[in-house]
Amino acid sequence: MKKFFVLIFIVCFMLIPFEKTVASSYKYARILDKEVGFYKTTLESTPLFFLPYSYYVKIIEKGEVFSKVECFGESSLAPCLEGFVLNEFLVEEEYLETFSPYLSFSIETISTAPLYEDLSLTKISKYIFEDRKLNYYGYNQINGEYLYFVEYNGKLGFVREESIKPFTLPLHEKPIDLPVSNPQDEEIKNENNNTLSIIILVLTFILIAGVIVYLFVPKKQQKHLSYYDENEFLD
């Protein structure tokens, strides 16, 4: 029975992951430039808005020039969006070391605000009353005027800066390490991590094999010298 519990312990130990972070089926990229455009399609020359600095996008499909990405949703107040970002601005990370990759932030109207359908500001989809909170995606700038791309009650669109109370966007909780290491440094770091993981794995199996041998391989019986009393042989 004791050996059975030892085997259970060994199996459970082998199932414990060695890494704190788990590789996702998708790669994530961090936005480390102040003006990284988010495009609806790859055919447009003007971005829909500029992504929040220091936050992440999920890479769905990598192209030669653009990558299809997903952002917001999950832990964010704003619903998920799919679009495109230029590859040159994507700082990829193999492991996502945060549970909240996206900005979750709302801005508030200071007066009744028109919600415009596009950057031309020619069509208004609805009016939003004062002191209403709008889920924030990013900003754009047309003719020197700041516009904010937001979501309100299921509607997406732009509001003018003049209609919004002053605000400051928070940075992501994960510190920004600059300068970003080059790909060669990252490759060397990954190789070192892989080597260390292999060494730990080999040592673990050696330890487990030693325990199994100790528990289950029969030990050789040692010869014991029997004690006798010589007086027993005396007549």
C-alpha cells in the first residue's frame, strides 16, 4: 500500500508544469509606439484609430506587411474588435505574462455628444447625453482635432474631444523594458531556457528512476553469522 501511494506521488509530480507562463495558441504583441494604427482593412491608408500605448493585441494571422489582430474584449470593458496592424510596429511576446492584456477604460461626456459613424463626421448615428460613460478604444486626429473611437450601448463611433471630460489613460500594469532586445538576443535567451528545461527534466527522471529502483528491485539478502555457544559442544 505504501508503494502505491509513492507511485501516485510520482505521477502527480510529473504533471506539475515547470514554467509559470503557458504558451498560447496565438501570439501576442505589445504596442510600444505612441502611434500604432488599427486598420479596418489592409486597403485603407488611414487607420480607424491609434491603439493604446503599452497594451497588447492578439495576432490571429501574420501577413507579409500587415497582421490580422484581435484586441479588447475578454477583461476589457470595450467589446472585441478585429482589424489589421503593420508588422513593423508589433513587438511579439511568446508568453503572455498578464491576465489583462487589453485596456479597460471609459471616458465621460461633458455635454450632449453626437456619435459619428466615421471620420468624415458627416453622419450621426445617435446623440449621447451628458455624464454618460463610453468604452474607449483609441484616438484619431483629423485637421488638428482629436476624435475618440468608442462604444456606447452596442454602437461604435467617434466623439469629439470637446464633448469629453479631460482624462489620462493609465499604462499597462506590466513595466515597459526599453530598449527592446533584438531578435538574436531573444533567440539566445529562448535556447538557454530550453536547455535548462531539458536538464531539469532529465534530472527529474533520474530521480524518479532511482526511487522506483529503490522501492521495487529486490535487495540481496545479506549473510548473517550465527552466534553459538561453544559450551554446547562440550560433553
